[in-house]
Amino acid sequence: DGTRMNDVPAYKRQINTVFQRYALFPHLDVYDNIAFGLRIAKLPKGEIDRRVTEMLEVVSLKGYETRKITSLSGGQQQRVGIARAIAANPDVIFFDEPTSALDPELVGEVLAVIKKLAEEGRTLVIVTHELDFARHVATKVTFMDKGVVVEEGAPEVFFTNPKEPRTRQFLSRYLASIGTPDYVI
């Protein structure tokens, strides 16, 4: 909204991040990881309890409150990271390759949570190589190459009628790998 965030304390920003490598506190249990930022923001204990409980339901981890982070699977840890990020109800959530550190079987559970957040109308910015997910969930896709925006647009246009040669080259490999070269060159 045109406000420079550099000098705004992290707990007062209406943005949050879900990191590629979870960035959870291994010495804290699930509850305390999710509650961490809420405590820094000095919310009342009852409000913290309510939000943590709600977030655990959102990410399908109700009953995991006292579990150690190190006892969780990668997908469960990432879902704790998502719960922590959304607990403060930020306006924007950044996801930095949220599935890249996961085993293939765990990717689906994390993507399901992200899809649910998108369906709620939350603003999500996701760096991902999960192109099928982007194709079906995103409202806007941006393709970058070596840190430069090459092309962006609505998924239905981006994936079926890319304008830039570099995008077409990239998508031809992706679409061939899933067996559906269905874009127009």
C-alpha cells in the first residue's frame, strides 16, 4: 500500500513468510512455534490460545500442540510454518519454495493447505517449481529467468499462449514432461 516496511518492526508488518527450510525453533513444541510471533506482538494469552487452536485446525494438525518439531515429518513441519505465518492474519503471505525440501509424497499435503488459503481469498506470493499447482491455483503467474521477469499473466494465457521465446522454451519442456504440449506457438 505504498508504505516502506524497512523501519516497521516485523511483528507490526501485515506480511509474513513461509520459508523453504521451515525456519522453525527446534527447542519449542508445535504450539510455541505457532504462538511465537503472537507473543512478541503481546496478544493476550486467551487470544493466542484461540488463534493457535484455529491455525492447527486450518493445517490439519489439531492434537499436535505438544509435539516436538523434530518428531514431525517434513510436511508436518512445513504446515506448522504455514500456521505460524497465518496466525497473525497478515494481508500478504510469501512462500519461498514451500515444497522443495519435501519428499514427493509430502508435497500434496502442503499444497492442499496453500490451495485452501488461496480459496479463502488470501493474497499469496509463491515461488514454486510446482507448475501444475500454479496453473490451477494462481490468479497470476510470473516467469523469471536469472532474476529477470520474462513474462507474466493469467495462468490460462501464460500456459497456453506464452508470448516470449524463453517462456515457450521453458514451457515446452514442462508440458512435454507431463505429456500435454497444449500451448500455441
